[in-house]
Amino acid sequence: MKKFKPLMWLLLFGSIWGINEVFLGDILYRNEIQNSAVILTIIALFLLAISRGMINKPGSSTLIGIFAVLFRLANTAPSYCHLLGIFLLGATFDVFASLLIKNEEKTPLKWGLTGAMSAFGNNALFALLITYVFRYEYWVVGGFSKVSHHIFVNGSISALLAAFLVPMGFFVGKNGGIFVDHRPRWSYAGTILGSIALWVVALFLG
């Protein structure tokens, strides 16, 4: 059972991210809240930082993104634009966390840099891919002005917020991981039940 513990935690964080995208994302976009993408990005980065504080392994953040994509795909109408954004954010964070944070280092500066670079890098990568590679109509019509706004305006806001919030996430994750290690049975049960509960809630409320 012990070897499955990291996977269970990643599934739980992916499910939390997914339900946030399904319900909060729907509220934000339906009500045309300004900077909705920034809000969702920052929440996701905070969750990714907590998980990385607990399980600092390359590939773990990408896997959380995949779980979040599957959660959203299973519980709402498919929006390939949003699904791509979720996956890219998990993968981008994974790259920078793997490059900047080694072993069990407690370096808030690197944590903040990881958050800022992940936020800005993700916005840039997403905008360029969705517009010029996948040619998604909504973005193609918006043209370069939409791309540049997403990169330099939304990206800068997200990076600034992430520089402060991501270190907090790492701190929570590292301290939470210590507690979990002292209560292994409770952590196993909690992650399984928590993930099941999130999927059931989404199924009935979606």
C-alpha cells in the first residue's frame, strides 16, 4: 500500500483542481468575471505547490494536471481550450519545479521563482499554441492583440501573485507531509475517501 501513497495524493489534488475548474470556472466564465483565467491559474498553482511540497518528484505535477483534465472531461461538456490549459499548467510547473527545486531544499526564493516562471511561461506557451498551432477559432479571431494581452498582462499578474502564493503552498505541503507521515493509515483513508467524494459530488451536481 505504501508505494501507492504518492499516486493517491496526486489523484486527490488532481480531483480538487478538477472540481474547482468545473464549478468555480463555470461561475466565473458564466458571469464574465474579469481575469477569470488568472484566478483559476493562481488557485491551481497553489494546489500544485502544496502537492510538490509533499511529493517533490519530477512528473508528479504533470500527472496531477492529467487527473484534473480527466475530472473536467468527465464532469462537464468538453472544452478543448480549457483542457489544454490545465494540462500545460501542470506540465509547465513540473518543468520549473524540477529544474529549480532539488531534494528537500527549503528555499522560498526558488519557490517564488518557480511560481512566477510557471505562471508566465504557461500563459505564453498556451496563447502561442492555441492560436498559431491548434488554430482555435476564438483565439485566431482575437489575433495578436489577444495573444499579447494574455501573455504580458494576464501572465504578469499571474506571475506576481504566484511569486507570493506558491511559496505559501510549498510551506503548507512540507508541513502537511510531516503530519501525513506520522498518520499513514489516516492519510491513505483520507485520500481515497476524499477523491471518491469529489467525483461523486461532481457527478450529482454537474
